[in-house]
Amino acid sequence: MKESARYAKIVEWSEEDECFVGSSPGLIYGGCHGPDEKTVFDQLCLVVEEAIALYHQDGKPLPPPTSGRDYANKMQNVA
């Protein structure tokens, strides 16, 4: 398993920006954006891998993993 799989990746439509926006909470803020959801997700996966590589390069510890926390079901209880 890649280290990047330990981090949740979110792609959502932004009414304000009128495009899809990708982020990985806890690891990177911001991320990437574009008109195609799948393309944004693919870009986001690369950005997450690059962010992890930078953490390693700088000798910094990675933030705690965010995947495996069942966010989807927890969000259903909020909506």
C-alpha cells in the first residue's frame, strides 16, 4: 500500500469557483481544481504523493493519517 492511501482525498463541486476542487484535509490545504471531476481526483492523488515526498525530503514527520475513519457515514449523520 502506498503511503498516500493513508490520507483521505476529497473532490467536491465549488459553486463559488464553478469547478471541482480537490483537497486532502490534514495533509494539504488547497490542492487542485478543474472542470472534470476525475481529472481533478487524478491530479489530487499526484499532489498528495508530492506533499508526502516533500515531508520526507524536509525530514518532517507526516501528519496523522486521515483515511479509514469512515468519514462518508459520519457525514450522512450531519446532513
